[in-house]
Amino acid sequence: MSQFRAKTLDIGGYVNKWIIRDHTKRKVVAEYETERQSLRYIIRNTSLPQRMRAQAQLQLSQMHCYTRPTQVKNRCIMGGKGRGVLSDFRMGRFQFRMNALAGNIPGVKKASW
């Protein structure tokens, strides 16, 4: 993991080890996305020779696990919680509620009918 971590982090707000790890994973996934997509295309293309497809499969399996998009976990950017996170806002439910009631989230207000 340390091979991917930047010397300076461009993270604002609350920081702990899980947020740093998640931030690193997101950057690495974005960096390797095109390479992974091209390898997956080669693997699925049945008109290509079997040897080329097998080499692509081997390359894909040998890539670091942080390049996989499934490694990215939604975490609250305010408190670092990993559960109860609203993915649209990247905030935990309690932080979302407090910020919405305070009027810090544009376009969100308490519903009443």
C-alpha cells in the first residue's frame, strides 16, 4: 500500500487511517481504470487468439488489489464511518442530518407535509 500513497494528501476535514487508505484506493483505481478495462476487453473478445487472452488474464490477476474498483468503500468524509453512509453526499446518516438541519447542504431541507 505504501507504494501508492502520496507524500502529501489533499484531504480536507477529519483524517484517520481508514480515510487515508480509502483516499489512496480511490486514486489508484482511477489511475488504473483504463488499463483494467482494456485487459478485460481483450479477455472477453473471443475473436482474438487464446494465447493473447490468457496473457491478458494473467496480467489482470497479477495487478495489485488496490487497482480493483471493488476495493473502494464508501466512507463518511466528516467522521470516517464505514456504515450508514449516503453515497450521494459521502456522509454518514447522523452527519448528513446535522448538516442538513444547519443548512450546510444546498438543496436539502427538512420535509414537512
